[in-house]
Amino acid sequence: MKVLVVGNGGREHAILWKVSQSPLVKGLYCAKGNGGTAKIAQNVSIEPTNVKALADFVQREGIDFTIVGPEAPLVAGLVDEFESRGLKVFGPSQKASMLEGSKAFAKEFMQKYGIPTAEFHTFEDPQRAKNFIKDFGVPVVIKADGLASGKGVFVCKSYEEALRAIDNLMVKKALGEAGSKVVVEEFLEGEEASYIVMLNGDSYVPLPTSQDHKRLLDGDKGPNTGGMGAYSPNPFVDEATEKAIRELIIERVIKGLREEGIYYRGFLYAGLMLTKDGPKVLEFNVRLGDPEAQPLLMRIKGDFLKTLLDFYEGKPVNLEIDPRHTLCVVLASKGYPEKPEDGKEIIGLEEVEKMEDVVVFHAGTELKNGRVYTKGGRVLNVCAWGKDLKEARERAYKAIEKINFEGMHYRKDIGYRAFMAIYAGKNNTKGIYF
């Protein structure tokens, strides 16, 4: 069968890599793809948000199944367009995608259906937001209501920081219309966790647990990014915690969607804070996380394409999970996330390809005359398997030593919190890095 993956990042390369292992595949396509996807699929020069052009392409080429990677085409109504033409596509509808497309919608949905989350207030007037924060106190979290590629969340520890965030979002329009409305919410403390399920109506199948690293710099400092690394499994999600996540969050989401008359088929991502009062939702995403998808897909054994097809058709599926640990480190361009530099040649990839239990997924790259160049903020995802977190980490960073491009930046401490939880106890995580 012919399969199309929509998107051009590391997540999409990882999906293609996994799907390409299926004997069912007769043709692989990626819109719009990158330098890495070009080596295993045919890149199609159609923007992921051009939903009509993508539907036309699928019909013209006889594509049997489409998997949507990023959130923007989902919020733009790609699934609705495809389904109106009788095309098979894995992803939620435009209405369902508002769980990610609007922070305000998501928070109101959680409040309505008793899903644990931070206390929040929504504002469309910057002065009212500032007045509220003055009374509410700091620290406080300020979120752009609309899509912002993971860059619309500001953790403000002082009133001055909060004022700057409001001005940047609502007055200066640093993120465009995404910041016209903001959500101001209480700051939650604890360990973060990414919990992702495949959802089809009332049925869901959990993927392995993981933890993302959002901040640009070591020690969880610097601005928020789309994600600088991830690992799986997450040691902070024990059996009791996972039971609570499923009962208090996932199953209440399913109940809420049913009562709202919204059918959801696709991946559902719950970004969580594991607080002393139990798990609470930081945000919902309506797709696989990036870079969480990379280590997760590496741990799923068997024919993932067949699993997706069976799940799409409502058949029961069981995921076989590799017991090994996986870890992913993002290599970013100089200037990321504000103004990343492009056009730098990447060297050393051939050497890494020879390494055992290491795989590199491309994100912001392009292939020109047989050479690979940077084209975006997050450039490469260097991932590795290991019998434990320590081995996976060592293997990934050893691979990074072989790669180079001008201005290359990456965090040196991916997995440090889990590392300390495993090797030094869960209460000994602050101020200790690799």
C-alpha cells in the first residue's frame, strides 16, 4: 500500500522510519519532508497546511493511508477535508483539534469535565491581564491561546517578567494572532510527564511513557522551545500514577468528547505535571509529541503500520514494547528558537550511521547535491537504545561527538532528572547534572 506522512520534522522522519519497516508498504511519501525523509520516501513539495492540495495529491496518486504529524494541518481541517472525499487518514477532526488549537477551549473543557489542571483565567485585554496578575501573585504561567510551535508558554517568576510576556504576546504580537488571547494560570510544581495514547472513539491504547525537556539550556534554564530532548520510559510514572492518569484524565477526556458529540481518532498527548496532589494537565496536544515520538517509536516492536490500520478500523490491538531505554538529543541551530541560522553543512552523519543501536532523525535539514545542510531551528535528533538510561545516554552523546555544523547547540543533560531518580533517589534531583 501507499502511505503519506504529513509534516517535515523529526517526528515525521521517525514515523516514516517505523512505517517503512512494514511489509505492507509499497510506496512512501512525505509532505513536505526534509533531508532525512528524502532518503526513505518521496518528498512532496506541498505545504502541510495546504489541505486541499494534499487531498488532491492523495486522490491523484492513489494513496491508501495518510498519517498526520504536526498540529497545524489538523487545526486547519485536513482530516475533515480528507474524510469528505472518502480518504483514510489518521488524525482528529478540526473540532477535536481545538484541544490543542485553543488553550482557552482546552482549559474550559477540562473544567467542565472535572479533569485536574491548574487554576486559570482567560484574557483578551492586556491591562486586565496585568491587573489580575498583580493580585494573583507570582510565579505564574502565561500561555498564548493559539498555536505557537511549543514557544507560547512563559513561566514568569516575577511581576516584571509577567508584564513583559503580556506585552510581547498581546501588544507587540510576537507570536501573531496566537497571542491575541492569553491564558494565565497557576504555577504547578513536580515532575513533568508526557502521556500519549492512540484514541478511536471510546477505545484507547497507551504508548510508552516519556519525559520531554522544553527549555533551551542545561538545568532547565532559558526560553521554552519545541523540545530539546526526550527519553523513555519515565521513571516517575509508576503503576499507581499511570492508573490515576488513565482514570482521572484520559477516560474523562473520552467521556467529555462523547458528551460534546466530538468523535476523536488519532494520537492524544497529555502534557502532565505530577504534583503532590496527583497528576494535573499542563496542556493537550492532538498528535505525537516531538521529540517524544522519536524514543517512543523506537521502543514499539512489530509492524506499526498494521497496528495503526487495525486500530483505525476499530480492531483490538496490543503493542509489544521493547524493554530497553531510549534517549533522544536535539541538535539545534545557532539562534534557535528566535532566529535560527540556515545553510550550514552537516558533517559526520556517515560515521554515525555505522554505530550500533543509534539512529539519527532529521528535522530542519535539506539535501542538496548529495550533501546535507541545516534548514530550521531544530536540525537533528540523535537517538539511542540502551539496556538502561545510562547506556542509552552514553551512546547518544558519543554519536553526537561525530557530528558537526557551524553554530551547533544541544543540551548536555538530557535525562538528568530520571537519571537521578533511578540512581540517587527521587528526592535528589535539584542542582545535580551529568
